[in-house]
Amino acid sequence: MGLGLVAVILIDGWMDGSITADPSDDRPVKGLLFLCLVCGLMIPAHRELAAMAKAKAIDLAMPLVTIGSILTCSTPYWPARGQPYWGLYACLVIAGTLICLLAYLGLRKGPDGVLAAAGAGILAVAYLGLHSAFIVQMRLQWGLWVLLMYLWVIKGADIGAYTLGMLIGRHKLLPTISPGKTWEGLVGAICAGTGVAILFARLCGIINVWLAICFGVCFAVLGQVGDLAESVLKRDARIKDASNLVPGFGGILDLMDSPLIPAPWAYLFFVAAGLGR
């Protein structure tokens, strides 16, 4: 699956010419294939969230929430080229989704349960749509190598956490939330994530090695936080996996969880590092 994702991103870069070009070059709209992939994953991811909400007797209003998330995710493509207004558009989409949710729930369902359903709906749009928008913006603003660095640091950390945790994991990290996670696994995540970040820094020249070390450590940890965030939702719904859509892993949310929560902070990191100046 990791190789398949890399293939999609590389084909996406080949299609718009950015695989070998400077991302600041005046070229056709970039990253449309990757955007379609992310938006396509929104549909099963929302189904899994809806199943969690249903376990708590909450109606997620799937069509409205899914459309809101897809629109929010695509906001980096809305402004004129070079204008940084996509964040404002994302906020307006979320505000509009809330109005539509309240109207739909109030008129169709009545007042009972509106507070929980509207809250769950906005949580879904912010969790999936807004966080994905930052990943899409990284692809659009800095090109595919920055995107690949971010995703592989996070997923490399996941692999490191699982491997070291399985081999020598003894001390539970947060047993009430994720019984399988250990402190030893967290060390494995940091080592693997940092190693991947240094590799990208040396091979692609995205950032210097010292910044790469900081990036690897910080986002290895934040990736595990993203994993734990989804675990909180699953434990509240009393389920082990989001679904059985992906054998051996669970659902789409179980694959997407670790890159989602850190995405805004990765974007901020790259801005602070001066990429694209």
C-alpha cells in the first residue's frame, strides 16, 4: 500500500510536470490526481465515523458531512494562483456545513439529539476535511517531495513503533486508550521517523540535516498522537477497528489516522523553515 501511494504521487507529479520542476514554476494545476485520491478516501472514512457515531446513538448526517469534508479538503484549489486565502475558505465551508447541519437536523429530526449530532458532524469535517486540506496544500505549495517526506516520516514512524514494540515492548504507553502501544514502541517511532527525515534531507535537499532531525522527532511523536486520537474515538464507540475494509489493518481511518492530526503542524513547520522563499 505504501508503494502504491508513492506510485500515485509520482504519477501525479509526472502528469503536471512537477516531478522534475521547481514547484514555483508556472505550470498547470498541480496535484489533481492526489486530490482525487484523498477526496475518494473521504467516503469510506466517513462511513466508518458514521458507524462509530451510530454506536453512540448519534446520526452523523452522512451526505452533508461528507460533502462538507470534500469541499473543505479542496479549498487550497479555490483561490487565485499564489493567494493564501484557502484557510479562510475552509473556515467558511465549515461554518456553512454547521448551518446546514442545524437546519437539516432541526427540520428533519426535530430538536432531540441535535447538539450531539451537530457536534459529531463538525468533528468529522474538521478531523477529515480540514486536516486533509493541509496535506493537499503541502502538495500544491511545495511539490511532491515535501509531501512524500511528510507521509514517509509518519508511516516510517508507525513501522518503527510496531517493530520495536513487538520485539521488546514491555511498558504500556496509554493502556486505557491503546493497549498495544508501548514506550519502547515510541522510541522505535522516533528512531525510524528521524532516519527517514534525514534520508530525505540528504537526498532531496528539502531542509538541512538539523531541521530534519527536529522534524523526524517531532512528527514521529505527533504521528503516534494521531493514532491515539482515533483510538479514543474507537474506544468510546467500543470497537477495535474502524472497519474490516483493509485486512490486517482495519479500516480506512486506521490507515489515515497518523498523518491527519500532525498535518497542520507540519505545514507550519515547513513555513517556518522558509520553504519556497
